[in-house]
Amino acid sequence: MNEEKVSYGIYSPGVLGILIIGIIACLILILVFNDVVVRNVLTVAVLSLAFIIGLIFYGSSTPLRVKRSELLVEFAKPKENSVMLDVGTGRGLVAITLAKAVKNCKVIGIDTWSPVALSGLSGNTMENAQRNAELENVAHKVKFQQADARKLPFEDNTFDLVTAHELLDTLIVGRDEALAEIYRVTKKGGKFVFSTAVSKFILVKKLSKLGFKRFEFMRLGLREGPTTFVLCRK
Ligand SMILES: C[S@@+](CC[C@H](N)C(=O)[O-])C[C@H]1O[C@@H](n2cnc3c(N)ncnc32)[C@H](O)[C@@H]1O
């Protein structure tokens, strides 16, 4: 029997692989070297790597990411009958959470679906996003489309809400173009809600310049992952 399950992928599988290889190499060196100082240094290295692996696993665990997407949707307060866009949707986590939460809505999830080495997300394909929407029974409300955040294939003033979860901190090349495009496709009075762990002040400054206003912030605790949700209006 083929029982498919919803899966939103894990982050940084490549990094995890390298860290695990690092631990194994250190353990082998501990066995090989007799010197106490070298052994102590290697033991500290093993413990540090294990701690980082634990943090990555914890921060990217599916229940935690599902919880974060629910908090983001709660914070965004989307209205019934809204037309919404999730930029950098990956395996559809936020697009699907929006579709589950809002009656009579239409959600479009766009992504370049870059491979794991660039996106940091395992199984990052449109097919996996589509499958998740089907398994969550919202496929009739969500449409996935291949597109680049820096050149959105939509008319001006189209969306009541635009979201970008775990995209903007890592979108280094062309981030200004993406922000301008998001502003362009957001309806007047519509909202843009995004997460950021490290670029809050820079992003708020750029978005204010574009014309976004009435900023609100929600800072998550360490338990949910050290990130801030930002909401602004056009
Ligand atoms: C860390 S993942 C986050 C995925 C999803 N938002 C989530 O919360 O699970 C970042 C996503 O942004 C996508 N991405 C990166 N650059 C992009 C661009 N220029 N346009 C659209 N998507 C992009 C990647 O392919 C990847 O799926």
C-alpha cells in the first residue's frame, strides 16, 4: 500500500552531512592520537559539532516549522475571499497553511525551486508542493507556479496578502528587485508579511522607501526559532 505523507522537507541536509562526517573524522583521530591535549581539543570539537547538529535538527523540525507557519498566518490575519501570494514557497508550507486557514481564498505559491545546494531545502520541487496541497485537501485553493521573485509574472495591485517565509535573509542577489516586485503586486491597502532572523532593520528601511507603511513586529522566542515576523501595508 502506498501511504503518502505530507512532508515539508528539512533544511540544510548538505551541511548536516558535512558536520556528521566531521564528527566521525574527529572520533577516528581521538582513537589514533595518544596526546592528551590533542584528544581534549578533538573532544571539544565533537561536542560542538553535535550541539550545532542538534540546533539545526531542532530549528528545522517539521512540527516546529508548521508551528512557525501557523504563527505567521495568525499574525497576518488574512481575510475571507483574499487573493494571496507566497513567494519562495518551497514545498508549499505557508501557501498551504494560508489555504487551510482562510475560507474561499485563492493562494499562489511561486518559487524557482532551486536545488537543495542553493535553496537549503530537501526535496524542493513543485511536484512535492503540489502533492502536499493534495494531501492537505487544499489543492483546489492553491496553485503553484514557477517564477522568480525578482520578476513576478503578475499585474500591479493583484494580491491582498503577500508572504515570504525564510526567503529574504538568504536572497542576497536581487533582493531589492524582489522587494520592489512584491510592492508592485500588492494591492493598495494589502499586506506584506515576512520572516527575518538577521536583516530586520535593513529590510524595514528598504520597504519604507518603496512605500510600505504601518509596520508591526512579532518576535518569536528561542523555542520557536530566533526569528521576527514583520507585517507592513501598501
Ligand atoms: C529556505 S526555503 C523556504 C521555503 C518555504 N518558504 C518554507 O518556509 O518552507 C527558501 C526558498 O526560496 C526559494 N527561492 C530562492 N530564491 C528565489 C527567487 N529568486 N525567486 C523565488 N524563489 C526563490 C528557494 O528555491 C527555496 O524554495
